[in-house]
Amino acid sequence: MRIVAGTFRSRTLQAPAGLATRPTSDRLRETLFNVLAPRIEGAEFVDLYAGSGAVGFEALSRGAAHVAFVERAPAPLKVLHANLDRLGVSTGVSIHATGVVSFLRKPRTGTAAFDVVFLDPPYDVGEEYAATLGLLGGAAAGLLAAGAVVIAEHRRKQRLELHYGALERTRLLEQGDAALSFYAAAVVTPPQ
């Protein structure tokens, strides 16, 4: 695995051993960040179910102001810390060794809202999509900055809902066996 572009371009990253963690491919990350290009510079980015951190490190490499990595599994956490050391990154990142639902439900004070949220739960744990997107479109919507985008990576054959609370799918990109569903907060027009 390598970082596609930016400050850390062509630098390699470790990936956790085994099949439990499935890193986002270089090609899919390139597609993702081509779409996100206008939003990344100075963004508050969160990489949920971070695994090796490849997506978050790509965001950091391309100019994100801060990347929060959320991962609870010990093996991926170890690799995530190793990749942090490998890149020599000491600022602009935070690692949260907790479950995603716990992270989203935890009250926060003094932290910036997220401009970009990326989630890539294990494909075999489909209920994580509904739980996470449901929270981001409901009880945890306050974590999202105005105009934020939420992106879910999933199997191409797995169809996610068009709406999760206030989140509405705005775009679906399919590439090989993977897909990216882009969500934004639905604009509610007040009655006149």
C-alpha cells in the first residue's frame, strides 16, 4: 500500500495481516480523493474503522488540518501507530482506540466539527453501516460541520439506504467490487 498524492506521495504503509482488515485500494483512494479534492485543504477529517489508516493518511498528505483515526481492534491499532511513526507524523492527528458508536456518542467540547467523515466497516458486519450512518444522520449530527460530506465504502452489491435520518445520498461511485456512497445533510426548507 502506498500514499497516492501530496506530501507523503509514494510512501508505503503497512497493512494488518490476515483478512479481517481490508485496506482501501490505491485506485479507490485516488478516485475518492479526486472527488474530495476541493474539500480536503484545511479540513477536519475522521477515518472511522481506520484499520491501517491509509485513507486518513491520504487526507493528511493532501492537506487536511486534522485527522481523527477511530479503531478498536488491537492488531490494526498497532499497525496504525507503526504507520504514524513510519511517516514521522506527530501533529495534526489523533487516535481514538474505541468503537465507532462509542466515539460518536461521546460528548465533546472544544473540538472542531468534521468536514469529511469516511467509514469503512468490515464488509461482513453490515449492521455497522446502519448504526453509524443512523447516528451521523441523527443523534451525532452535531459532529458534522455545515456542508460536511459522509462517505461509506461498501461492497458494490450491498445497497445502502438513500436516507439515514438527515443524511441523504448524493452520489454513488462503483469501482470493481467496491462502491463509495456519498451523503450530505438534507437541506430542509422552512415552511413559508
